[in-house]
Amino acid sequence: MLSELLHRLADVKGLEWIRLHYAYPTKFPLEILDVMRERDNICNYLDIPLQHASDRMLDAMKRQIKQAEMDELIATIREKVPGICLRTTLITGFPGETQEDINELKSFLDKHRFDRVGVFTYSHEENTGAYQFEDNVPQEEKERRAQEVMEHQQEISYELNQEKIGRVFKTIIDKKEAGRYIGRTEFDSVEVDNEVIITSNQRLKIGEFYNVRIEKAYDYDLEGVVVS
């Protein structure tokens, strides 16, 4: 009933941004994509944690999905909601993971060019399905692999951000630091995604929306000026 919930939320006056997080890829409710496309106050943003791309790792993680199915799902999402921002999270150092799995993961990132990516290292916790496996990837290697994947994604993020220069985005102001305002577009979730750094002579209200033209772009952040 998620699509109905979204429709009802979108009808609530004053709700300007509704954002979807943690959309599990298996048995993905495709009907929500129609709602996202139809309703202006549902952000064109989707957080879909894929965890990995190697079929061998996906099987070990019991993700109940193959890379080919993820390819098809991502293509469908982008077809139904043009311009959507896709965020995913990945895990490195899962028991049995090899460098070949990491290489396959980086190729997957090249293929799909996600807007946002978070990478975590595997943690061997009791009372989890993976606890039965030997935690055979040293912590230092887990972190090295995470860094390798993030550096790979960093180049993709930089290229995607460069495409935003000159464009105007509706931006919410989150805070003011060191004389500059910090905001986010609809393509950014609080604390985990890009920020927009805004220098303005006028006083901006925290929590209000402004149209901001992007003038500079970096790996993960943007700089812009208020145009209205």
C-alpha cells in the first residue's frame, strides 16, 4: 500500500518534499514510480541499498537478487522517472570476498553511475545470518577496499556534479556556518548527501526554499547563488 500512502501524503498541504529511503530491491514495488512521476512534492530521489554487485557475494549475503535483475530494475526506474537521483549503499569485506569481486563492483558503478554511494565495511556480528561464516578479510583490507570503491565513485560523482553548473535548483536552507548558508536540493538527503554552499547578501531563512544557480561543483558539494 506504499503507493496509496504516497498519494495521501502528497495531498497534505505544506509537505513540499517527501523522500523515499531504504527501498529494498527484491520485489520492488514498481507502482510507486508512477506516483513519484505524477506528484511534484515527492522527490525524484530513491535510496536503494544494493550491498554488492558480484553474484557470488549477493548469494552469500542472501540478497535474493542477481546483478542482471538489478540492471533491469535500475533501467526501469530511470525509464519511469527520468532524471531521478539514485543512491545506494555497498559493503566491502564480506566473508569470502576477493579483489575480483571488488573489480566487478567497480565495473557495476561505471555502468550505472549512481548519483550517491555510501560504502561500509563488513562487521561480524552475533545473531546475524553471516555470523556462521569465517570473518576472513582483515579489517585493514576491508577498509582498503572500501576506500578503493569510494575513490572510484568519487570520479563519477565529480563528473555528474560538473553537469549541474549553470542549472537552477530548488534548495532548502539547513543551516548557516562561517558566514555561508548550507542547503540541499531535492536530490540530497540530510547529512549523507551533497550540500549546496550559498553565499548571499540577503538574509536567508533556515528551513525555507530558494532557487539557487550552481556556479561551482566539486566531488561531493556544490556552490551557488540565490536567484529568487
